[in-house]
Amino acid sequence: MVRNLSDPAMPQLSPALLFTGFIWYVVFLFSTTCHEASHALAAKLGGDMTAALGGQVSLNPIPHIRRSFVGMVIVPILSFVAGGGMIGWASAPYDPLWERRHPRRAGWMALAGPAANFTLMLLSVALLHAGQALGWFPRTPFGVSANPIEATLKVVFLLNLLLGTFNLLPVPPLDGSSGILVMMNESSAQKYLDAVRGSNYALAGLLVAWYVLSKFFPYVESAAIQFFF
């Protein structure tokens, strides 16, 4: 799930703002696809073919959209039109019995999604610095973009920082809640899965995670921009 927290309101749907929304949506679609494809690939490598058989070990967004059409198409567009931010979701299927048999593999599968987002974030940093070194992009403050390519790379940076950070929060149903399985022994993992999978914490977890993120992410964003740029 992701949203542009730095743009909470949209006064008018001007052509410039619609173009900005188009950039954000394309980046959202690509980043979410990479996130879910990484889950699917990690699961396949760990022995769970569920997502692979659904065609989700792919950077083609169609299989992911087909599974989560509302979260990947309707909600992101409506949220942008309504408020200027962008929110959405997607998911990759997995076999719960496989998770029970191989909790650590399931933990690595969960962490693969955020890892993909942070990889895209770092790639955008490298390309932005390369563009400045070659004279393609002027050395301007981060919030200023001279051309659409530079603007798109900055959106890749911001959105993937947000997506990776949000999903690492250790509350169900986010990836961080499963990622901690890699640090547990077999007995602890089974008890943890009994507690987490046998409950209805998902909605409450999302609400808590979104509240927490809204409070601390601006500091994460500011620190990341200062560190990388």
C-alpha cells in the first residue's frame, strides 16, 4: 500500500497536476509490480509455486492487475482525483501450508517485496547522480525538477522509500509481520503463526500502521533526501 504523503490536497485538476498524477501512477504501477513479482519469485525459489502458477513471477503488470484490479487501478486513480495523494494495494498468493512447513522461507519471501522497493530507490539515486554528473540534470533542490525524466526518477525515489518503509512495519498484514519469521526458531514461528494467522488483526493493523507512518515518515523522507542528495 502506498500514498504520496507529501501532497495531501489537490485544489484543482490542472493539466500540470494531471501530468504529475500520470507520472505517479506509472511509477506506482511499476513499483507495485516489482514488489509483488519479488514476493512471487522468492516463494518459487523457496518451493511454493502458487504465485508462479498464477503468472505473477513477471514484471508484466497484467497478472497483478487481474488479481488486484481495485487496488491497482480504481483506488489509486480515485484517491488522486479526490485528494491529490495516491493509495493502492496488490498481493501475491502463497500456500499457507508451505508457510507452516518453511516459516523462514516464508519470512524471506515477505522481505523480498520491500527489498525490491529499496533496490528501485537506490537505482533512482544512482541515475539522478549520473544525470547530474553528465550535465543532463541541473543541480537543483530535490523538490525542483527540470524535465520529466528527472521528475520521474524523483518520484521513483520517494514512492519506493514510502512503499518499502510502510511494508516493513511489523504489524499484520504487512510484510514486516511475516519478515520477522527469519529470526525465529521452529517452535516460536509456529506459535507466532497460530496467533497472527488465526486472528482478524489485518484491518486494525493497517489502521495502526498508517497512523504510525503518517507521524514518522516525513522524518524518514527528510533524512533520506539529505543523506542521498
